Amino acid sequence: MNELSPEKKSRLGKWSRRGFIGAGVLAGGGLLIGIGVRPGNPIDELAPKVAAGEGEQLVNSWVKIDTDNIVTAIVPHCEMGQGAHSVLGQMLADELDADWNKVRVMQAPADGSYVVTDTARMFVAPFTMNAADWIEPTWNGLFTQVARLADAMITGGSSSIRTTGQHSMRIAGAAARQMLVGAAAEGWDVPAGEIVTRGSMLIHEASGRRAPYAEFASAAAEQRMDQTPQLKTADQYRLMGRSMARTDIPAKVDGSARFGIDAEPEGLDLSYAAAIRPPVPGTSVAAMDATAAQDMGGVLQILNMGDFVAVVADSYWQAEQAARAIDIEWSASDSPVRTMTDQYGVFAAALDEAGDDGGEEAAARGDVRAGLADAATRIEAEYRVPYLAHAPMEPMNCTAHVADGACDIWTSTQVPLMARSAVAETLGLGAEDVTIHHPYLGGAFGRRLGAEYVAMAARIAQATGYPVKLIWSRGEDTQKALYRDADTCRMAAGLADNGDLTAYDAIFTQRHDPAEACVPAMYDIANTRVRLAEAPLHLPFQAWRAVDHSKQGFFIESFIDEAAHAAGSDPVEYRLAMLGKSPRHAAVLREAARISGWNGETAQGRGRGVAIVESFGTIVAQVVEVDMASGKPRLEKVWAVCDAGYVMNPDGFRNQIEGGIVFGLTAALYGELDLKDGAIVQSNFHDYRMLRIDETPDIEVAIINSGDVPVGGAGEPGLPPAAPALANAIFVATGERIRTLPLARQFV
Amino acid sequence: MADFILNGERVSIDADPAMPILWVVREKAGLAGTKFGCGIAQCGACTVHLDGEPVRSCSTPIADAEGREVTTIEGIGGPNGELTPVQKAWVSEQVPQCGYCQSGQIMSASALLRDNPSPSDADIDSAMRGNICRCGTYTRIRRAIKVASGQLEPRDEEA
């Protein structure tokens, strides 16, 4: 099993028209049904981009079978380290009863036909319109309009498996299998019910007939498709639920994997660009002196683009050296925020103004004011989290070629269609004139949901006439990008005589996504109120791994821990007492206590903390053990227990949870962006610190397949419990409750 | 003109002597496996071997490579692309996520294991702490190094 790139394949041969006609009336997942009824079937346009050699048949747009009996799963999500390519292939192949060794995975081209309808519904619906308003037109064939609205070939939200996997890839696999069986039944003149499928073979035991799928691929394409093919139940899975090795890993150990930054398109003589953007958001170039830069080696052009300055040179290094030699004066900023103290002041003003009853209610149950008034004990706390950069290892970059009224783009992006729209709009082209080539992403974590670097490269290419590769320095991406929002959360809790939590009140200033992240819904608390007192942000926002859960997990699970300690209760027992109506959560927490040997005791100088958060459909409890003997936190061990309903690839899932934990611990310990004169101070990994191998604890991940619930995500849910579990552990070790991240700052 | 040995072959490349090895290798020699991460020797994504020793190629000028051997991720395997024990362990332990830092991780680990066939946890810490993995695959990197050095059995497939 290995990976193919669409570009490589598209050169191999022409599309088989017979296959197209058959495929044209087929539909695989939700979005293909839209295509199927749309006038002017787009599969004709799509086919040349995914078709391979003579004789190949497109069974439907999500899967094709070639004459060597190779099954190719066409995956609409990008591969940014989360393993989506492999696991989606695994899900399709299982339903298709394909031989895993003869399965290939291919990145779908950036084409409106691959709009990820289910993901789009998740992302777009909450913000812009309700689902019915824009899903309906899809079914009526107004697909293009929806694609334009949604620009939704999105990879994010821990959604690939639970949306595209469950609702498209599996259906496509099952549908393809049924059509192959139907075709073989006709060809052999036997009842379809007597044909079994196994290892990419059709088998009729009674007559001893056997045929590879390829033999009936053309005929299958002409079969009528069952709109609701029978999916397997868990006991019938052959590939799902197993830790199949990831398809992208071999290329990632020998240097052959290609990321956006590696683009060297054949036939193009690339120039290289470096850019300098304004240090304070919303400002622009007021004046520049490029005298020193223009005579530097290799420099071809220096551009004042108004909102940034670019240098184009023979090599990136030369461009970057020259860019740093340019003296730029920036326009003044009208933002009132010059420092983080100012920003927290803006938050405080909004919270003060909301007072006891103002703001927007995000959730309410019971009567929180009465609950607080009647409480035997009342505790209050204010929590703060700073701005954070995503800092994926691959710096932002984009290669652009503009010629003859068309533009080709090579870039790492989570949103190829949005990038396409951005380029089309920037250059005044139609979307159909823009082709996005998007290989592997060297990390993203939400950063590559933004496409501003893509539009910048297109502008530079257009302005210079050169095919150009733009690379942002690490400093540009740390200081002048898009950020996880900072926030302040004020909380109050009322405890009854026996310590029970009877009232929970929280108010904060930033709310993005998921909307429910701010609500401690799993806990059965009689009086709960959650409010938003919106306040402006100085830095531009971009979803950052786990998004609101990355903040709210820390607020909620730290404060619940405060309540447990105020009640004199064990933090696990205290939570369990409130999880009576959330049996899955309770089971996850009990298991975390069990595997960690939780007994409320730790060695001298050490502390253990616990936290549990449900995010992106997956419940994760973590126990963190920290050693404070040196006066600074040393991470000893993390135990994580996860219930994602059903895990499709356990080892891949564990890898994601491990990564989420390291990401969460990194932010908890070190993550912080300071402001000076409105600009970010930190610039690179020396002052924007990452957890390194010598600081990373041993991590043990256990999985509970509770089943019979919607499948949850993997990429993000490991993150939210890490910070509160660590802060809670530090409290146990030191008696110090840290309510402002990052934690390490308190122990300098 | 920079004259050096790149992955066993003598090469002569026209480049500013101050240009870092990273950009000579990537843009002029066309070997894209070595990655740009930070540009200031803080992340290790650009790690190559210079006469066998791991160096951060983003901060080492090509002049330093004059007459010496530069080995990149493309040059560590066998003549027919056979994987080294380190690379095999990276596959068996399913280490990479995004994979961007892994060329550098493997170059650092390869140098460690050549000098120290049975590294302790502390040895791994000191050899590998210069390599950042933003995806957070550190526990797997540690495990893969132990597998490559025979201290641990490879992961059971499909476990």
C-alpha cells in the first residue's frame, strides 16, 4: 500500500469515456449525490484529474479500480500528520472487501466536486446559515453556489473519520462492492446473494467461479446504484479497528515525501521570495528605503505591495538577507492595545460592564444567582490564557505561477478551495482558471485554514511575472500571522454544606468554535450559567488545535478541581459524583484512575492532577504526574483514557492523542506571546518554546470502544485535558493554584 | 564555487560561500528531504551530517563544507534505497505524523547510534533535544531509537 499523487497519475493516460458514463449516474457519499443530479455532470471535468491508464474504470468518484485490480481510494482531505489518508482508505477498503495490499490512496484534486459536505455543514452552518438553507440547494443541483459559499474542502475539526469516513468513504466502498456483485451476478447468471467478496475478488462458491474486481469494473459502473448500501456492523469489520500501518510513513523516513515548500514544478525556472509584513496588525508600509538591499547578491526585484514588502531573488536565502536589509517605516496603529496588560484590561472592562447579569447567555440551567446566594461556601476565581501561535514546523510558503490568464499554485493548505477562491479574487480570475496543487502539510494545527500567504504569493508572481516560491521566515509566522485568542474567564461556584457543587457561573470574552466548548455539560449541576461578554482582540484570530476547548478545558477543569479541594474531596470522586447522568464520561474517568493507580497519594515533591474533557465527539480523561522537587515542573507521566465511540485505527489514534497531549503540555508550560508597542515580542523557537524530547513525559493511552454512539475525532481531543490536569497536579504538589498560563512562568 | 562530497558524490556548485548548506542542498542540488524550520539552529529540521557529525545546515555556510562530506537524508540508505535500521524502526514504531521534522530527527538519531550502539534515556535526551517535533512524536522517537539499537522489540503489527 502506498501513496500516489494525482499529478503523477494524470500523465499516465486518457480517461475511459465508458467508465465516465457509468460513473456519471453513480453516487457515493453525500456530496456525490449532489453531483449526480446536477445538470452538466462535473465528473467529466473531474475524471482527467484522477484517471489513470487505459482500461481503468471510475466506479465512483471516491474509488477506482484498475486493470491490475488495484483499488484507489480518492481522499478529499489533506494529510497533515493526522493519518487521514490511510484511515479513510482503510474504511473504504473494508466496506469494499478490498485486499489491503492492493489499495492505494490518492489526494483528491482541489475541485468543487470534492467539497466535503459533512465537514462543511459542521464548519459553515454554525456561523453563516442554518444547514437547511444551504444543504437543500445541493440536493436540487445548485452545487456550485454551495461550493462558493462554503469553499469547503476543509480538513480540520477532527472531522475526517467521523464525517467523510463514516458518511462518504464507507458508503462509497459498500456501494462499489454491491455494484461489482451485481455486475458479476449478471455476467455469471447467478443470484447476487450467492456471491461473496474477499480480498478484491468476487467468488461464487457453488460454480467455482472467481474473478478479480477489475474484471467486472466496467460492468459495475453501469449498474444501478443503491442509494443506501448496506454497511458492515462492527463484527464484520476486517480492516476497521485494526492498526494498519500508515501509507504515508515510508516516504516520511527517507526524505522523499513532498510538502508544499518542496514544490519545484517541472519546466518552471523558479525565483524565490521573502516578505516582510507589518509588525502591528492593520498597519501598512508608510515608507521604505531599499538602497542597501537592491545591490545585494541575487536580488531581482524589491516590491512595495502596500501591506507588505517583498524581495524576489535567485535563492530564498538571498531574498531573506536582502529583505532584512530594507528599512521600512510602518503606518501608525489605532489599536488601543500596546501590551498584554492593555489587552487583559480590554477584557476586564468588558467583563466589568457585563457585571452580574449582562453579556450574552451561552447556557443556563436552574437559577444560578439563587444557587450562589444559597450556597454554604462560595468560591471565585479569574483565569487567563495568552495568545498562541500555531508554529507548524513547515513555515508558511506558496509557489505561484501566473501566465496566460491562469494561475497554478503549489502550497500546503487545509482549505484548497478557499485558497483557490482567494487567488481568483486577488488576481481577478475565475476559480476555474486557478489550479491548486496541494501535497503533504508539514503540520498545520489550524494555521493553514488561513490562506493569506497563498494570495501574497499570487500577487508577487503577478507583479513580477516570475514563477515564484514565497517562504515566510519563522519570525514572520511567529509575529505576523493568525493566533489562538487570549482570554480572561471569571468564575464563581456555590458549594452546599456537604461540598456538593450546586451553582456554577462563568463569564469570558471570546467564543469561536465549537460553540458548546464553554459549557460543562457532562456535570449534573443544578444551577449553571455561562455567559459571553465580547471584547475586541488586538491580534487576528485563527482556529488553533482544539480551538475553544484549548481555553475552556483549562478554565472549567481547573475550577472544578478548585471546587473539589474546597469541598475537601478527592478530585476523581468529586467529579464522579457529578457524572451520574454521563455514564460514558464516568467510565472513562474511572478507567483513568484505575490505570494510573490513583489513590490520592504521590511521593514527596510530586503531585497528580486529573481532568476530563469531551471535545470533537471524543471523551478524554488524563492524569498527569509532575515532580516539583527542583522548584520547577518536571513532567513525569501522563495517563490518558479515551472513548471515541469506536476507534478505526488504534495505533494511529494513540499517536494523535500523544501528539495532542504534547501540544497541550507545551502550551500549558511555555506557550505565550507578549506584546510590546502592539507587536509580538517572541520570534522563533528560542523564545517561543516547544516541549522537547528531554522534557516529554512517558505517555500511556488507553482506548474504550463504547460503541453504538457516533464516532469521535482524534486530532484534537487529546489536547484540552492536558493543561488543567497539569495545573491541578502542580496544586497538589505545591499548594499553589495557577490560574494564568503559561505555568512555567510562575516558576522562573 | 563550492567543491564538496554530497552523499558520496563529488560535486561542484556555484554558490555564495556564505549561503547555508541547507539552501545549497535544497535549491541548487535539488535534494528536498532536508527541511527549513527556523533558520537559527533551534529546531533541527535541517540536520545533515558534515564528515559524519550532525550539524544544523541552516546555520552552517557552504564554505565550511569545502572538501568535506555532506550527507543528507537521501544519502543514508543503501544503494538501492534499502532503509537503515533507524529508518526501519521509524516505520515499525509508526513515528511520523506530519513528517516534516523527521529527516532531521533521523539524521540526529543515526549519528547517535553510530557512536553509541546502546544509548540510555539520558543519551537519547542529550542527542535529540535539539530536534523539535511540533506534532509531539517524542515518545515514539525514543522508542524507535531503542528498537533500532536492539533494546526493545518492534511494535507488533496491528496491535
